[in-house]
Amino acid sequence: MQTTTVDVPTDDGVADAYLVRPDGDGAFPAVLFFADAFGLRPAVARMAETIAARGYVVLVPNLFYRSGRAPLIDLSALSDANRRGELFERIGPMMRALTPEVVARDTAAYLDFLAGQPVVASGPAAITGYCMGGTNALRAIAAYPDRIAAAAAFHAGRVVTDAPDSPHLAVGSVTGELYFGHADQDSSMTVEQIATLEKTLDAAGVRYRSELYTGAPHGYTQSDTPMYDEQATERHWAALFDLLDRTLRR
């Protein structure tokens, strides 16, 4: 694979990003990768490379680019009880700044950038997201159903809320296929919220799979955090590649 850091122009500035392309000649389907709140870092680059090795061009934007270039988060604070609260106090405002309108605007820029790459095949892209990235991946496919053929969300939180702009309320526009890999015992996406999501998807006639990863904590795919679960992560790869291979290689 070839992994480079690129700058993606947006309406609000420039987003730094990883661009990973497979080895070999020709053009490949595109996958947009929305990371968790800890942002761009080596563990995320390795995940993108795993996807690229399957024959996809992967773009991983710094979703918090308005706050600066990556890295913005010091993950060592996760293991320090005295600093953990400060870490999440820093992340919170950046997460809240990603409103549905901002996510839609940025997603258009990311898709345009991918479409302009000579190594990217014509046709719709797919998107995969993790934690908050999964929630925003759902927002992205709802905003651009004609440009995104499939979306996967793993251990996504706050997909269902009481807010009028809750992500689940926008699924009626989705024409592609969705996959949800929910973490078990996740306070940000409870069993009741999962049921509400599924009921809404059924009512909208959306093609989807929604699965509970029993025993897997929130953040189970992130290998550089204490929440990592190897077995659940392998299950996630199988589900993701099943979705990508079916929807992008028809």
C-alpha cells in the first residue's frame, strides 16, 4: 500500500487526511473512513491500510481540522485517571461542533477529493465509521444517497437521541445499504435505542443489518485503547468486507 498525508480543501479551510491506495495499476473503488474522537494516529492508519489491501482507495480525514492538524489528542491521558477528565473536556466541544450541516458540507469536500484522484474508479463510494465517526457516517450517507452506496457504523454512539436532528431520523433518504455493529452494554447506544433505530429503518424500507457484539465494549475496534477486543474486531472486518465487496464490486 501507499499511505500519504494529504490536504483536502473544504469550504471552511483545509482538512489534513490519510490517503491510502492499494498496490497495483488501475482504478479502485473509494472508501471514506471516519475515525473515532481520538482522530488520526498510527492505529487508524493501520486500519485504513487493511481496507486498502483489499483493493480500495481509502481517505481518512481529520474530522476536527477546524481545531488544528492531527494529532490533536494525547491518548496517554486515557490511562491516567487524573488527566482523563481533561481529555474528554477537550474532545467534547469539537464533537459538538460537527453538526449535521457541517458533516454534510465536509463530506461533499471529501467525496469531491476522492473523485478527483486518478486511482479512484468512477461510481459511488462507501463509508465506514467508528464511535462518533459511525454516527457521522450515517449522517453522510443520508446527506448524499446518490454518492454513497453503503455505510458501516461500528460501536457508534448517540445514533438515537431525543433531539430533533437525531441521526436516525434522517434515514428515510438512504437508498444504499447500512450495517451497524453495536457494542454490548453501551450507554451511548442502549438496547432500547437500538430497537428504536431498527424500527425506524424498517419503517423507511432501508436495507440494513444491525448486530449486537455480545461482550464487546464501546470502542472495541481501537487497538491502541483499553477497549480493544480482538475477537470483536475480527468480526467487524468480516462484516465490513462483506458490505464493501457486495456494494462496490457489483
